[in-house]
Amino acid sequence: MNVIVNEETCIGCGRCMEICPAVFYLNEVTGKSEVIDPEACEFVGCCEAAEENCPVDAISIEE
Ligand code: SF4
């Protein structure tokens, strides 16, 4: 599984990090979300919720 954040689209709201802190990290310098561990999705299973709740559809998940 691969998780991708489109940094062009991300507005840095931090919602993905709140939902799935094992996978997403909000870089306070760039103000953009970064993927720290896409494999963590397999265990935690909350990445799809993060994808659905991103207000600008910046998250994509590839199986
Ligand atoms: S939820 Fe979307 S817009 Fe908000 S920080 Fe995460 S990727 Fe960026």
C-alpha cells in the first residue's frame, strides 16, 4: 500500500495527522502534511478515513 499527499493541494489543516498519526506528520516549516510510514496503514486501518476527511482531497491511497 502506498499513501501519497499532494503537497500542491494540501492546505495544512492537520486533520490527517489527527486521524492517523502513525502515517501522517504535519511539517510545521512547510505547512504541509508528509507521509512518515505508509506501511502503518496496514495495521492501523485509519488512512481511508484520513483520505475521506481531507477537505481538499489531497490524499490518495494506492493498493
Ligand atoms: S487533511 Fe489534507 S489538507 Fe489537511 S493536512 Fe492532511 S493532506 Fe493536508
